[in-house]
Amino acid sequence: MRTFFFSIRIQSYSWLVAGLTMAAVRCAAQASAFEGCIQAVTARGGAPFPLLYTVDTNWLRIEVTLTNSPSPIDIVDRQSGGLTLIMPQTHCFMRIPPAGENAGGPVPGMAPAGPPGGIPGMSGMPVPPPPQAPPNIGPTNFSVPPGAPPMPAMPAMPMMPAMPGNAGMPMMPAMPMMPRGGALQLRATGEQTNLLGYTCARYELKQWGQTMEIWATDQLLPFQVYQAHQPFRNGPPVIEERWGDLLAAKKLFPLRASLRLNQGLERYHFEVQSITPAKRTNQDARPFAVPPDYIELQPHSF
């Protein structure tokens, strides 16, 4: 009898473990395959403006939903990380490769620009020798005629006496140089809360007297900051420009973020207002495609 009940307990425990494992796998699959729309607002030293994230299995579209003036649209390849900036005002677009690739290389399908013809040394023409430098004119170039008395030597410049120091005045310390930044670290605080039905963990970023509080979840998709222009690759790691990369590396999406000075003044704000999961059954690629009449611009090499 004991053996029978022990066997039942073992089977129940196995079923429980299997059920929990399947639930975890299902949650992970739902998180990685999220599709739908995310509406958010963001502000950086000015009035907030609304953002719309349209999420597909392979693509992500980020746009400003204000209707008073068209703003650039971000199209992100979720597999490679490549970014395409679509600029409706100028009917242009720009393809920006991921950060690890060279953005200033030649365009595929186009031969590199050769040297212009007719310039010596750039089209097989011989290069003329550089002109001779004129002789130096100075005391070493003068010759003394025979029988002339030697020129007197130039007297040495008298040295200024050293200024006596003031014993009662301390020396001024050297001005310290401003820090160049350093590595930003996304620190988990261990706190959790529920926002819009998603479990969020609290993270912090600190730099130069500023603290960014982030509530993020791993049940959506890796975060992508909206880019209105080509992002800069160089320069110090400013929080506003780098916090998205740190979240994306951990496959997190923020539902609320606030960057404040130590005095309490808020400099940057991001907050999700609604999340609408929706599977894309028709696979319409038009929201993620570049209009055919747009002109391609080449990204800068910085």
C-alpha cells in the first residue's frame, strides 16, 4: 500500500513539473513571438509626443502619430538589427546597418568612385617634382668679406628675476578634467510591480548626478528607441542615447522610464499607454516597406 501511494505521489510530482515546464515554454514563446501595437508617449526637455510601435514577427515600425507635420519613420529588421529611416517630408530614405558594421562603406552594386581624370598622379600621369624650397635668410647665410672685422656677438637676453611667492597664499589646485563617461551599467534593484497586466522589474542607470528609473518586462520584445535621425556612434555614452541598447541586450521592453537629476528635475520620460496583441494573419508588408518613388541617401561615416 505504501508503495502504491508513493508511486502516485511520484507521478503527480512529475505531472506538476511537466505542467510548469510547458507553461514556462509557452510564456517564453509568447514573449518572443509578440505581435501587435504598443502606444507610448515620450518627452525630452519639451512637450511629450506620442509614439506607435507596430510589431511584426520580423519587422518593427516606430512612428510619431502627430498629424500636424510628418516625422521620420523607423523600420527595424528584428533579425539583423538594421534600421531604415523613411523621411516623408523629403521623399528620401536611409539604410543604417547595425552598430557593428561599417556604415560608410561602398553601396552594394556600385563601383567605388575612381580618381578624376586629368589630375597628375591620379590617372597614370607623371607627378612633377615638388618645387625647391627657397634658401633660408638669416645670420648663417651672411659671409664676412676678407679683411672685415668679425661681427660682434649678440648679447644674451637678461633673465627676469623670479617673483617671490606669497607664503600666506596657498597654491591653486589643478582643474580636474571632466569625465568622458565610462561604461553604463543597468542595475536591477530586485523590486517588481504590475503595469498594464505585465510583470515589470525595476532597474536603475546612474551617471553624472543623474538617475534613470526603468520599469521593464521580458514578455514583449527587445526595446528600440525611436530615431529621428542617424544615431551617432562616437562620443560619451549619454544615458538618453544608450539606455535602449542596454535594455535590448537583455531583451527587455520598458513600460515606464524617468531620467532625473539628483535635485529631482525630470529631463527625459517614456511611458507605455496601451498594449494590443494582434497576430498578423494577412502578412501585409506595406507598413514595413519603403515607398517605390523614394530616393535613397547614404549614411554618414561617423
